[in-house]
Amino acid sequence: MPRDPTGDHGDVTSPDDPRRQLGTPAAPPLVRDPAAGVPPPRRPRGGGTTRDILVSLLVMALVIGGFLLVSGLWRNIRIGAGRPASPSVDVSASAAALTSSAPFPLVSPAGLPASWTGRAATLQRGLVWHLTYVTPATRFAAVDQSAGAGTSLVDDLLPRRQATGTVELASGTWRRFTAAATADGAGRAGLVQQRGGTTVVVSGTAGTDELSVLAGALRTG
């Protein structure tokens, strides 16, 4: 009986097929890997992992912070460049120029250290002689002088004041006071003296030591 040409494995071969002649076994049938067609897992829709989100937020915060910092510095530079420095004032020269029109002999400091900078010297309304200084500690100090007892002047400059004693300086005896804080929250101290029918008040945000230096240097005429 003739042999089935399909062979034992069902593979159809011809009598001239070299594999049949040499006895080469037929290739095994292809078997599809069931895992080969499985797609990779998909990330959550709309973004990456929590770590990726946090890193992105951190980068954004650094960029925004750097931008604000640079903008602020640039703004300060522009403001500083466009704002002229307050000119200093020769207080002694101003006092000499205004003496003839003043209703009383004007006080002015003599021998004040060069680290003190005069900023203003005016005769306000012809009644109050007003001097302002920037102290070596870059604080504010002022001298105000008016005729008579000067009660209203003291009340204006040293509101709700408390007496803290007296101090002896080269310019005489001064009464010391502390007063309520100013509008900017800075504390205020003052020294008061009656001199030649006038009242002189040395006050400001400077400390008592610096105010004493200014008061001690005051001379009349």
C-alpha cells in the first residue's frame, strides 16, 4: 500500500523535497506567545507619577521666586538711582543768616563731630527755630527753640512724656523725658532746657547718649 505523502506530522512534502530525501525533520509549527500581544500598562490619564508632579511644582516655584527676586532688586536699583541724596546743610551759616530776622537769639551746635549731618535749618513761621540732623547711628535728632515757656512746643514734640531726671552737660542742666512712640512706632526721647527767655527741646529717635551730645554742643549766638 503506498505511503501517505503527508508524513507523520501532517506536513505535505513532495518526493523531490530535500528534507524528505535527507531525512531533515519538518519545522515545528509556530506557536504564538500569548504575552507578546499584551500592551504595556497605561499611566494614569492626565499626568505622571506623584513624584513627577512634585518636581514640576518645585521647579515652577524656583522660577517664580527667582523672577520676583530679580524684579525687586531691579526696582530698588532704579528707585535708588532716581532718588537724589538729601543735601547736607551748614547749620551755623543758616543761623548767622537768620539771626537778624529771628525774634530771639538762635542756638546752634559748636564743635559737633563731623559724623553728624545737618539736614535742615529753618525759622518756621518766624516763631520756631528748627534744626534736624542724622546722627552717626543714622537716627533722627532735632533741635527746636521758641520764645517763652514753650509748653505747647514741648507737648507737640514729646506727647504723653514722662520725666526721667536731669543731666548736666557742657551747655548746662537739661531735663530728660521719654515720650510716646511716633507714628512709625519708633520710641522718642527728649531733653528740655529754658535758656535766655526761650525753651529749647532736643528730641528724636536717637538714643539719649546721642541726644546728649547734640544738646551739650549747643551755643547761643
